[in-house]
Amino acid sequence: MPHRTSLPESASMPQLHLLPPLPYDYAALEPVIDERTLRLHHQSHHAGHVRALNSLLEGQPQLQGRSALWLLLNLDKVPRALRAAVRHHAGGHVNHSFYWSGMAPRGPSARLDGPLADAVARAFGSIEGLRLEFGMAVRKLFGPGWAWLARDSGGSGALRVLTTEQHLNPAMHAHVPLLAFDCWEHAHYLRYENRRLEALEAWWSIVNWPEVALRFALTWRPRAADARGLPARGSRPGSRVAETRTEA
Ligand code: MN
């Protein structure tokens, strides 16, 4: 989720968005994600979003105290001339931060169990059903974007697999994200070249299921802070979320 500065409040110093450190070493996700890709992805791609976002907010004191997620959910408060760029870079910052913490080095604790496992079974039949659904969604995403496991914050709380284009986020469409897969080529190209589905298949072994289960537990009901300012579904032409499944 959004990472905000921990710099002391000061009237003279605007709050800056900061690149969160990875919760593991650059080589820790080998062989699934190679060290060079992870380093470039974090230090170049993600850092670039943070830098650009800070630069965009220069001279916008009314926006400088806001989290990247708030910016993404309140784009109507962003000057029109900056809106597309803020959407891109705030989204890039939010999504990458979320992506890093949704992964962990392979280990014995990385199992899906508990209430989340039950919800996955209800929605997709099994973890294999979820993986199948996810793969189909990724296959149907033409161009850069993200694939998500998310839950509907509109009442049913149902689990869904979604994709978003560019750096859009399910929270912009009344869904609470639980798990993210980066479908941009930069996330896998060095090792997998154009074999994105192969990268996805390997990725399941480094999903941080305890973290996903925690996100699930915390979002059993949509939190008021996240729900505030959410646009009505489908109210943003050109930024629709592709839904591949609706849970009964
Ligand atoms: Mn990326």
C-alpha cells in the first residue's frame, strides 16, 4: 500500500514520497525473479515513479500531504494538467509497493490456509482454480498492466481475479486488492523474455500467502478510509477493470 514519508513535519519542507526498501535482498527471489531484474525494477522503475510523483507535486501544497493511494482515488482534486501523470506515477508507486510485500523467498510457511483458503475454494474451487483464472486473465491483457486477486468492496466481499491497464488499481473500481502480479515486460523480460505465462507460473512459488491472508483478514469489510472518495463503478471511461469472474 502507499508508502509515505517518515520525515518530520515541517512547514518549510513538503512531505516527500519515498521508495520503500524491499523486505528481502535483491537475490532472495531467485530463481523465480533474477537479481538483476529485481534490482532494476526497484531501483529504476519504482524509484522513477517516486521521483516523478514528487516532482509533479512541487508547487501543489494542497496535495503534498496526501498518500499516493489518496491521490489515485481523488484524481478529481488534482489539477487537470497533472492528472494523467499523477495517475500514472501514483499508481506505479502504490502498485509496486504492494507487489513487493506480496512476495517472499520460498519457504515452508508459504502455504495458503485458513479463511482465505476457504474463500478461494468458494470462489475458484481450489488454488489451482485461482491459478487457472489468473492465467486466463493475464493472457487476455494486451499491453502493460497488472493482474490482481481482489475482493469486491461493494457488499458481497466476493473474491475476483481482475486486470488493470497501465498502473491503475482495483481500489479505483470498488475492489480491495489482495495480491498483485506485474504484467509489464520489465518485470520478467530478462529471464523469461516474451514468456509471460511462464513467469506467472513460476511466480506462484514466491507468493507471500501469510501477507495475503492478513490483507484478506483486514478487509473483511471495506474500510471507511479506503471507501471514501471511491468513484462509482464504471464512472471512468477508458479505465475499466476487466472482470473475468463473478463469484456466485
Ligand atoms: Mn513494474
